[in-house]
Amino acid sequence: MKAIVVNQGIPGTAEAFKRVHAKRKDIYLLAGEAHEDPLVISGAADCVVNNDFLSRGYTLIWAAKQMGAKTFVHISFPRHMSYETMSRRCAIMKATCRNLGLRFVFESAPDPTSDVGISGAQQFILEKVPAWLKQYGPKGEKVAFFTTNDAHSEPLIKQLLASRNGVFVEADLPSPLLGYPGALGLDLAREAGNFPAILQKVEQGVVAKGGAGRFGTWAFSYGYTTTAGLGEYAIRVLQGTAKRNNLQDLFKAYGKFTPGARWNGTFYTDASTGLRVKNLALVFMDCYVLGGVNGVKANHFLGTTSVPIPRKAAQPGPKP
């Protein structure tokens, strides 16, 4: 064994990696979408890759504005907001809304791991979204919604598809498989593993529901790409064709599984010390708008990976 990839890096991954390195220092340890404190997991792993919560705190709001939204509603709960990554992204979103002229709203929803369970949390979303749309878009103004939890995504998308003014830019961990198949009632058995075909079928379903231009995703599953991409990156590093802690080499490894999609990102900077952690990469893919951008069917990618992000927005600011 020469490498271990853990995705997602749930709590306990750092301790597991420490025990591996205690016996085998030569094993290359990689963690995808780590849940633990950035400095904790980066101190135990050789390579960590998370979604770029700093840049996306800006680009998600920018994209919502491009899609016509006047209000941005952030849905979460205390457990998620205790995560440094999610709370800091929320603070950046709030500041960006203020700077770009959108209204920012924070709404609380039940944690699916609480006593209400997944079904109770999903039922809450189904019942509340129509009321939120009326409250925050009383004159038919577009309202963008974002939730930090995967279980909330399907009922949220379902209700926004039933509306005329609901916007869904991207999921917390974007994928055409997250929320859309269930909300649209799609059978993707034939398309399994073929992301271009999956994306096409999801897009057809969204357009048929009247959602063209109001819904987005990453063209390829972030979860799948992280597992496959980190595996490929590990192989290339071990074979000497890629360098450790090199963003361009990492993007090339991810690109093997995401043809036609662009990646961008940076290394994590600790908020309290200003320390740049060169083995913790933050990455994001361009936003793909289902049905086309502003009515142009041939133009699907919004260009979020090319958006100049203001230095203040990209820097770790105070938690909300």
C-alpha cells in the first residue's frame, strides 16, 4: 500500500491518519472534504482538499445576482454553523450580499440528525419554502436559496421548481445527482456513471418544469470527482509526474474526470494566525446553469471560475 484516500474526511480521520503514519510514514494520506478543523486535519494528512468555502462565499452570491435574484436565503442549523468552514462562508455571503446589493436572510431548519430525522427535516422544508417565497419575493422578485445540508436539497429544489421566482444556484457540495433526480422523479439507471448523460437528463427535466435559467449545479459530481481525482493525483505524485501541494497538478488530475469543466481554487489561510496551509487546497468548479444563461441555450457555464474575487471577500473574515 502506498496511498490512502478518505472522502469525506469525517471526524476521526485525523486520528486515523496519525496512527497510520506512526507505523508507515511512507504512505501518502489524502482527505477529501474534511469535517475536522482545517489545522487539525492538515496536521495529520499529506493532502487535504475541500470545496473553496472562501471563494464560494462570494461566487454563489455573484451567481445568484446573475440569475436575477434580489434576495439570498441561507438555510442551516447550529451543528453546521459550528463548523469553521460553514460559518466563515456564511459571513462572507452576508458581506457579499451587502456589497452586491442583495438582501441576505438566514433561516433555521431542523437538523436531519436530530429527533425529527431526515423525513421530518424534509417535511419542514416542503412546508416552509412556499411561505418564504411569498415573504421574500412578494412581487414575484426572484429569491435564491442555499442550504448547508444535502437532505434539505431535494425538497427545496422540488418546491422551487413549482414556483416562478425560486432560484437554486448550487448545492453545498454540488452534483447533478444531488436533489435533482428525486425532485424531478428521474430514473437514471441507464445513465449511471455517465455524468454528461446524467446532466443532460436532469437539464431536460428542469427545462420541462419551467426552470430554465433558475437552477445550477456543477457539471460533474464533486463527491465522485474528489474520490477519483485524489486517487489519480496520488498515483501521479507517487510516479513522479505530479508535485505534492501543486494546485495546477491537482486540477489536471481532477480534470481527467471532468472534461470541459474548469476548476479554480487556492490554498487555505488560517484566520487567526494568517498562516497559509500549503497541503490544504480549496477548489471549486464553474457553475453550470441548467437550460442556459439568460435564455442563451448554448451558454451554460456562468464563468464563476473566472470572476475576480475582491481581496476582502477572499480573506477569512470574522465569524457571524
